[in-house]
Amino acid sequence: MRNPIILFAEVATVASRTPAGGAVAGNLLRLVSVNPSSPTIVASRLPVARASATCTLLGHKVHHTRIVQDSCTRCVRCGASILDRAHNVSRVAHTLSCFFGWHHYVPIASRSGHNEYVCERCGHPLLFESRRDPYSTQEKFKKKVNYLCGLFGHRVHVVESGSKMIEYACRCGHSFLKAQRGLTVIRHPLSCMLLGHFVTVNEVRGQWSEYVCLRCGHPFCFRNDTGSQPESDLEQRLHV
């Protein structure tokens, strides 16, 4: 499609060749000069619009699992405010490179007879019983998603019982925070698989903030970015 401003100017030029059209042509050209096209402005808005549409469809994206400690965090795709501490709900997208590729885990705690790990790329936690932990001697490791558990359900045991929530864990390491007691199998709802997770803050433990999906109980751990903590090797590579 031809640029309407150029077409407008050509019409004014043709009109100026007749005595009667001279005045009209002058007005047309003045109008073009007063209201020039703004391709830079239009071009700069398009990526933002595309990012916003992607987030509306898939959910927001967190920057390398790091979040702002004392206020909301910006989505790295569209810039929206997410993951605040006021218990508002944020919709976060799945990290497909982790789901179809590898999670990259680092240890963060030992509690309730379990070792806890977090993926540095997406915030996905793991909980393994200390006596059965195959990664207890590793400082970092890669792990695939257990697709069989995701398909048929996670066979879970109780890690810790709180006044409001029960923490469960599957032998594959996947953990959940649920209000229901006595669960032995937990399945992922289709809504979370398709739309992402609707999370709100649950608690802050040291340098990590734990969020939980209100629909399925899936927890996520995000590092509190105080500006003084150096990024890991993986996080530095992800900047590229």
C-alpha cells in the first residue's frame, strides 16, 4: 500500500497545474507540512502492542527469576507491573524452554527433612526427601520434566502442615501448596496448562519470595533482587 502522505502530495502537485487548483494545492501542501507522518512513533508502538498481546494470550514473563524486593516487578515482555507484595494476582507464562528442555536447579534450603531446589530460569521449585535425594551432593544440576507425572498425576506425600496450607511433594520433586488435607494424587488442571499460572505471594524466606498459583497450588520461588547479589553464571548467559 502506498504511503498516504506521498499520495496526498502528488494530488496537490497535479492540482497546482490549473489556475483554479492553485489555492487548493497550497492548502493541501500546508496541511501535509503541519501534520507530517510519524513512522518512528508508529514503529515504536508496534513491538509494545505485540508484547502486550502475547502476555494477554500466554501470561507475563519474569526476568531470570529475579524480582524487585520492596515493590512490584515489571514484566520483561510488556512492562506491566506484576508480582507485588500486596497479594494481588499476577498471571505468569510457562517457560517453554524449561518445559520442553531442561530446568537448571540450584539448592536453596534444607527443611522438614527435605532438600529444596529452584530453577534459575523459571522459578520452579523441587523438594526431595533428604534420604532419597539423588542430587544432594551437587551444587547445580539440570533436570527434565517428569511428563508421566504430569500426565497421570503426582503421587504426593506431606512435607509440612500449616494452619492454612499443606505442602505436598511428589517423588519426582514437584511440590504443591493446597488447602485440602489427605491428598495422595494431584493433577495439573487444564486451565493452568493452557493459560499459565495465576500467582500471589505466599511467604518470603531469606533471599527468596515464594508465590503460589491460586488454581493448582503450584509454587514458584523468585530471588529478591537487592542490587547487591551477583548473578549466577546461568543468569549472565541468559542476558545474551
